[in-house]
Amino acid sequence: MLIGYMEKIMDKQIPLKEAENEVELASRRIALLHLAFSRMLVAEFGEKRGEKLIAKAIKEYGRMVGTEVRAAVEDQGLPLTPENYGVGSARRLPRIGMHEGVEEVEIAGEKRVRAFGCVMARVWKAYGEEKLGRFYCYVDPAKYIAYNPKFKLAHVKALPDGDDYCEFCIRETSQQEQADFQSDDSDWLYIDKC
């Protein structure tokens, strides 16, 4: 059955709506996987220790993503600037299916990105687990700092925090933020602030 399906889709182009649905399905699964691991860590180790372990795992995940992006940017011979994060072969997120829409805005002379209708945030909200789900969002500053420790991508707003959309800014990191991110024992979640 699966082989027949794969042969069917490999012989033709997939309509955009079908591709969006496939990415949305994968995003829902990622959200559920994150939630399952997070719940188990909290149940097994208690809220404080469990959340610390979740943050540690997300930081490692961010390091893995940021390191891949850095290598792809370097392979293109480009400098590790915020403008080059995700350029060409360095792109690491699907353009469709994870959000209902993304837009760039300028606020007080600063460029920001807004993402509307995050699939994963909807999953966490449906389960009443916005707090645990929100830990996943810390991958954003983690991946950026792993890409180039001089910069962070941080949330101005986040759907799991009760906002209507996610809004991101790019800021330079302080030496303290860089040190806390590199430390295995420091609380680094505060870095996700603009």
C-alpha cells in the first residue's frame, strides 16, 4: 500500500494544497513528540528538574540546527551575518504548511518577522500544554547563537504565551548571554527577549 502511494506521488507534481497538508501533518507530529518527551521529563523528574532538562535538550537541538546552517552558509562562501542565515542551501524550514502566513514588518526602524497560525502552537493549545510547548520555541535563539554567537533571534511575541502571532527580532548578544548559552549549568532562557 505505501509503495503504491510513493510511486503515485513520485510520478507527478503534488498540488500546493496537498504539499501544505503533508508539511502540516509532519509539524503536528513534531509538536506531539516534543510534548510527549516534555511531559515524561516533568513526570519523571518533577517540574523544576524536568523543565531544566527540556531546556537543555532544546539548546542541544538548536546547536545542531545552527551548526548545520552555519556549515551551509560557509559552504556558499558567505559571511555569517543575520542576512545570510537560511540563504540558499542553508534554509532549514519549509516555506509552506508550518504557518498560515509569514510577513516582514518594520517597527521603530527595526525589521521584524511575524508568523501567523503556527501549527505546533495550535497542537499545544488543543492539549492545554502551552507552557510545555513554549519550550520548543527556545530553539529559535539557540539555533541563531549556534550559527553565530554574536546574534540571537528572539521572540517579541509568541503564540504559546497567549499572543495572536509570533514576532521575532534579531539582536546582538551580550558577552553574558554568550557565556550563559555556552555553559551547561546556566539558565539561558532569558536570552529569548528583545
